[in-house]
Amino acid sequence: MTHMTVSCGSSADGCRSRRLAVGVALALVALLLTGCASASGTGGASERNTRPDEGTRQTISEGLLKSGKNEEARIVKLGGSRLTQVKTPFLRNWKIYRVVYRQSSHPVLLHIATGHGQVELLTGSPKAFGRVTEADGGTVENAAAAATLARVYVETTRPGGILTYVVGRVEDIKFRPGITGDAARHRDEIVAEYRPRIKAPAAVANEKGFTATVYVVKDKALQRHDIKVSAKGTIEDDVKTLVPDLPVPYTL
Amino acid sequence: MLIDRSRHALKARRRRDRGAGSLEYAALIVVAALAVGVLGSLISTTAEGRIQSAICELFGSECGDESRNTAGGGDQEPQPREPSPSPGPPVPQPEPSQEELETEAALNETQLGRDALEWVEDNGVRVVYRAGGGSYYDGDANVFYIDTNQSPEERANTFVHEVNHAEHRDEPDIDDLSREDFIEQSIDEEVEGTVEAILNNQQLQQNRGGNNPPDTLLQQEYEDAYDSAIADANRARSAAGLPVLDAEAAREVGERAGRERVEQAFENGEVVSSVDGDKYADNYGEAWDDAHDCFLWIFC
């Protein structure tokens, strides 16, 4: 440990002011050194920051590059992108991250899993989710965990560019505002028919594990996913389209 | 004697003051040097591109993309350059994909499409055709992503829409504008691109005859508003004893009404983002928040 002594002599006021000046100067030096360390060695503006999750971004980006996902690798590291961890209590070792980048004319949403030094792009790839749950080695112990897994599976493997969301009740369907005539009648029929049927994601036990039911709006379709989840996390998804032409907003 | 002691004490104090002052000065010099270093590094990464752009504009040189690459950083793909005076052996170009050929064929059917293709070629925009992921322009990398799950005509309309975004690359300026102004100008750009896609689809339908291809996003709403506005204007003129609008005036009235209808759809949630279902205004607001989300400016 290094000690720094400032000799003050007999003037107490002068001593205090000099100690204060030197203290302030040293604090500034420390602060600026931190800033320099963060600002240097990172290249362009897209990578210049001291985000606390920079290490995670680096790991994910390198993993995506290895699998040839160059554009996604670049987006993960861009300044202005948000990286948030998805709650996955059914995973022991792997983690899933949601990346949203809005600094472009159209936002980009990605879901990426990482664990055991590997990275999987989940967006648009249901099979990748199965690889993650199997590699993780965790166990789906009860129906609640199976329902959570099924919901996360649907949300994180959704294709990019197609609005997809889980609904727990008919009111969760976002219908297009201001519709009249036939479209309004169609909306009212859908609401009446599916109000008693649509439920929040739930699972029941079967001989090999659990079957979770998840209702989903994908583009203009209302779908029912019956997702078989084994104790080891393998997934089998059976999708039925209930309504192919929901009067929902146009998407861009 | 008392005076001598006092003088001696004063001299000693001055010596101490001189010693301590040197230490302070040294610390301050270090602080100043570091501050200059930090400022220099920040200026080099944030303002360098703009300074280069300004120099390019002043002297009329063609260095737009190079300055963007410097400012944007990242691992951008190299942009096409003019051939050097002594070119090496020709680099084989990959064969265009079927999807690319189909899209370009649809684009070549309309004037708006031909203009869009020419603009992309002239401005070194890289076009990536891929299945899934949606179609959009990434201004940071200067790349078009075209989702081949769309029909060739939808791809052509999207292409025209996205060229509009590319033409407004780095506009509106998210750093300089207020949140409200950024949202408003971003919506304007989105409306402009949507109207251009509608006009492109109308040209395709006109050339091919009938409803082929089918209407594109908000085309019906645009045309209803267009026709309704002209009819209303002519009714008002008739009541006032005036002749009906001539073709040019009618077109102006119709286009203004059509554009306003498209804008209304973006504002009231008839059109939402395919990412999260949010209104475009909400997404642009969040984009502005992300761009200004800094603890201290030196950590931005």
C-alpha cells in the first residue's frame, strides 16, 4: 500500500487547503483514468462504452461470428442496443438474452442463448431452443416450470419481422383500431368465441413429462401451441391455426 | 529580534508554499493532459465523421461513405470504389440469386423501381437477400435486408420504401433533435416511404392490368382518401358555381389527402412495429431514449 504525506508545517488552514487541492486533483486523475480506460482500445463509436454487460456482449458476438451470423454479431455490440436477460428458471447453466436495437429506421429484435462457452441464435430457430435445453442439463420438475419453458420457447424463437406474442385472454389480442362493418363484426365473433377458450400458458403432466398449451398471435393468425416438454427439456410443438385472418394492425 | 523571527517565519512559510504549489501544479498538469487526451479520443470518434463530411461538402469531393465508415465504426463491409488506374485481375462476382433476379425484374417494371435500383447502385448500398428476418435498411452498416419470404412484388415495394430510408441516412439526427422533433420527423420519413411503395404498386398494377399484384400496405386507405378528397373539393366548387378541378389540381388534392391518411394510420395504431406491436411514435421515442441513455457524457 502506498501512503502519500503532505507536509503542512504550522499553518492549519493552509494545510487543509493544500490537502484538499491535492485530494481533488488525485480524485480527478482517478476519474479520468477510468474514463480513458473505457474510451480507449475499443475502436469506433459503435463499441465505445463502459456498459457493465460488455463482456457478455463480447462473448455472444464472438459466438455468433463463429456460426456465420455476422450481422447479428455486429448488432449485439452496437451502441444504443439494449441487452436484457430473460428469466429462465428452468435453465441451470445457460442464459437467454434479448437484444433490441432501435437506432435504425426499423428496430431489430434478437434472442440469443449462451452457456458452456457456446452461443445459439434462437430468433427464427425453434430447433436451437431444443439444443439449448438439452445441453443445459437442467430438469423440468413441475407443470409450472413446463409452462414457463413453453412460453419462453414461443417468445424467443419467433421469427424476426413477424409480430408474434403470447395471449393469456382474448383481450390481449390487439385488434386494429377504428374498424367498422364486416371487420368489426368478425372481431366481435372472435371475441365471443374465444373468450372462454384462451387461457394463460399452462401445462399438465403426461407419461413422458408435460404438455403445455400456449395461445399465440402470429401476424394475422391466432394459434394454439400444444408443446410437449420432457423432463430433460426436449420439445415437440404441435401448432393449430384457430383464426387465420384476425383484423389486427398492419405491421411494418 | 521579534521582527527578525517574524521575517524568518514568513520566509519559511513562503518556501513551504512554493513546495506545496509545485505538487498542486504538477497534479493539475496531469489532470489537464488527461482531459485533453480524453476529449481528443471522444472527438475523434464522435465528431470526426461530421468534420470530414463538412470538409467534403466544402470542397465538393466524393467521400461520403468513407466519412460515414469512420464515424460509424464497427466492422462495416467495404463499399464499392472506383477502379484504380491499374486494376489487378478481375474479381469474380457471385451469380445473383433467383430471388434477386425476381426482385430486380419487378423493380424494372416501374419508374420508381428503376430509380430505386439506380440509387442503390450509385450509392454503394449492399443488398442482402435472405429468408426470414424481415425487410429493412440498416443505416449503420448501409445494408438492405430483403426477406425472400415475401413475393417479388412485395420485395420490390419494400425496396422502394427502404431506399427512401437510405436517402435519409443519419436523418433526422437523433443526437441534435429534441425527442418530440425526432419522433415527428421520423414519422414523416416513414409516411413518405409508405406512400412511395403505394405509388410503385399502383404503377405495377397499371402496367399489368387488374389487381395484380394485390394492394400493398395502406393502399386501399390511401386511394379511398384520395378519391374522397377530390369528390369533396369538386362538390364544394360546384356549390360555389366553380368548374371542377383540373387534372393537376385534383392530383394535388388527392395526394395530400392520401398522405394525411397514411400519416393518420401511423399515429393511431393502424400500423404498428412488427418487432413489438408498439406504435411507431413509441418506438422512435424509445430509440431517442436509448441514444441519450448516458450516466456521464464521457461514458456515452
